Amino acid sequence: MAYWWVNQRRSFWQELEAGILWAPTQDRAGRRPSHWETMTAVSPGDTVIHYASGVTALSLVTTPAVPARRPQELPAGLWIEDGRLVRTSYREASEPVPLSDIPEAWRTDHSPNGPFKQDGGVKQGYLFPVDDSFANRFIVWFGGRFPDAPVVLPAEANDSAIELLRRLLGQDIATLQGRHNRILDVQPPHVLVATERSPDGQQVPIADVQTALDALRTTGRVAIDPNTVGYRSSFIGAVLLTLPGVASLGGTPPVIAVRPLSASDTTTEYKETFTYEGDLSRPVTSEQRREQSALRRLLFGSAATAACALCGETYPVRFLVTAHIKMRSLCSDEERRDLAHVAMPACQFGCDVLYETGYIAVNQDGKIVATASETDGLLAGQLSRLAGRPCLSFTEDNRRYFEWHYAVKFRG
């Protein structure tokens, strides 16, 4: 785990509200300042110290940086539009910590590449690495001003038990003992679950699933036994294990817990299952399902809402898919592993399918273009509304994927 110091004099409240950090990739002269390039080194599980005329928050990073246009929440005209975005879980200070309250010796003794000048003042710039010794002393001395670190779950864990179970409808899910369950129906107050012994299904109270989900949200762990979560504890444990970032710790009774965030959560070692893949009519291999999990954690982290890169509208993340900018089936192995650049969030209210089928594309200026083949009707109106909009995920780092789509898929 690393520590970072971010200066947000102009953008603290906007970034706090959105749960993000954002920095341009370069300045207007084409230079790439080191205090913006540091965004590429941020990893899930890192801690950020937020400074805006005093330390105003601590946060826990939930995603690494991904390419992103300037979020609409941030002031226009101050920076170029191309940038990088990190999602982070803020803990606002009950009382800001003025710079003068931080002992000068801590600041003047800091490494030269950190956030402080030789006289102990704060450097101009955005994001700087912080020495472990400084961070530990700061948290010991001032940590009481900040709420306890939250349990960081994937965004999908914020849904109700009913929504989670409906996403699993018709799927086989394995218990800790390796037995297979299948959800046949979800009709509150029960979910109908088929097992090898009961292929026609048995009813399980949805309230028991909700109780286990609430415990996981609150404490980050839950014991899977009848006394804690109800008589169908094995099934309930299987449901919780479909959430990315949740794993079994073993034991008797077994305990399911949220894994601590780390950079490995978004590597190409796809080890997680996932309960949601957008358009459920698409055939999806096991490998692709695990890849979707990694992509969704990369793009959304623990955010409850996010913006569609194409229409710009903000939706609950369950209505967004991780759309491959270049068709996955035609990506090289190296391109498929380029998770930070090969996908973008797209909504299921038209944008995902319009992009996939080539009715819209993104041109070399990062603007959406629409086919001229539709001249009237609802489709034409939707295309007209999208045409000319900036794509929020377009940057120089992923330009080549958009260029492929424009050249190969766009209907023109």
C-alpha cells in the first residue's frame, strides 16, 4: 500500500461528490508534468491525503487510473480534455487539518519528490507520493478527525438482495462444498432454488440473503452457518461469492469476507466470478466472465453510479456495461490484457448496441459520429442526439482502438 498527497484547491468539492481523482495527461504545451503522471502509479488499496487549504479528507483508492475525458463536474477551460480518472472512497474530516498544525519537521524532512518544498510549504501540482513515515505519523496524530475506513465492496454489492438474486436467475452457482444450485424464480418474499436433491426447487427467504449481505457491507465478513444467516446457509454463501472481491477464508464455520484492495484486483489474473455482464443474450465464455469482473472493478470500483462514455448520462452501474472499444474477438492477446485502455462504460439504453453495431463511432477528434443511413424515426433521433458529443473515454492512450472501430465497424 502506498500513500499520496493530492492538492485540490480548485476541485475538492466536485471530486469529493463524484468520488474521484482526475488529472490531465499533458498541459497545453504538450508537456507531461510528473505530478500528473503519478496517476499511473496509484493502485487499489492506496491511501490519499486530500489538501485544499488544509487536509480536508482521507480516501481509500478503489480503482487504478483509466483514460477519461474531463468529468462534467470539473470546471471547463482550466485543462485540456484528455486525462486519467481514479475512483476513491472519501472520508471527509470532521475538522480540517491546517498546514500549520502539521509539524514543520515532518514536512522539511520529507523526500524531495514529495508534496513539500524545502521550507515546508506545499508545492504547486496535483498528486505527489508521500513517505510512509510521514503518512503513519499523520494518521496517528490526526486520524481521529476522520471516520474509520469504510468496507469497500464492489458496486454491485450495494444492490438489494432481490436485485442480486435476479441477476443470478437461471445460473448455476457453486456452494463452498462444490454443490450446484440454480435460481429458478425470484418472487418476494422467497427465491426458488433448485439443488441436486430438489430439482424442482425449494423456497429460501430473501430476507436471509439480505441479512447476510448487510453483514458483509457493515463488517466486511460473515460466518456461513444456519445460526447466522439461516437454514440455507450454503446457498446464501454461494450467492455472496459471486460478488467480485469476496472470498472464503475457510474455517468452521466458514467465513466469507471482502478481500483487501490491491493492485492485483485488476491484473490479467482473472480469478473471480461475476454476476452481471450487461447484455445477457451474448454468449460468454468462462474466461470472458472473469475478464468482465476485472474490467468492471477497473472502471467502476465501488461507485454506485457512473457516466456512459457515449451519451454522458449518469446511471446506476447495473445499467452500464464494460464495452470493448475494439471487438474483443479481434483483439490480440496483448490488447485483451490492456484492461486500462481497451474498454469503456456504455449504457444499455441504446449506446452499447449502437456502438457495437457500428451506427455510431468516435472520430479522430474524440467526437461521436453517426451513420447517415437513418433519416427519420426514433433511431434517427437517437443518433442525432449523440452525434457531435465528446466521448468521455477517448484519450491518446486508447485512440488506436477507436480508430480500428471507426475504420472497420462504422457504417458511415
